[in-house]
Amino acid sequence: MAVALKVSDELIELVKPQAAAQHRSIPKQIEYWARLGKIVEENPDLPLHFIKDTLLGLEEAKAGQASAYKFGV
């Protein structure tokens, strides 16, 4: 469900270069930051890079790009 939100011009200006660098729209970049912020607050002991790598891994698995890890090989 989409909801219209008012955000400050200052936030939009902060988002623009990040969105461009990540090939995301401004709304999608804000969604990404919100999702990441929620996960960080729920898991304060996890490093940010670990959280980002986990999110990437989940998306790779959804795309069929994951393979089983073989221990001891």
C-alpha cells in the first residue's frame, strides 16, 4: 500500500546523490534507509556491513543465485 508522505527538502537533497549512486529512485532510497534503520535498531550488536551483506544474500537467494555451502571442502 502506497502512502503519500511529506519530507523535508533537506532530506531530499541528502537522498539524491545516494539514490543516484545506488541506481534507486528517491522514494526507493528512503525505503531502503528506513528498512536498514529498522534492522539496525532491532539488532544493535550486529555490524552494519554484516546486515547489508545479509540483505544482499537474501536477495541473491530469491534470484536463484545462491548455492549450498559445503563444509570441509
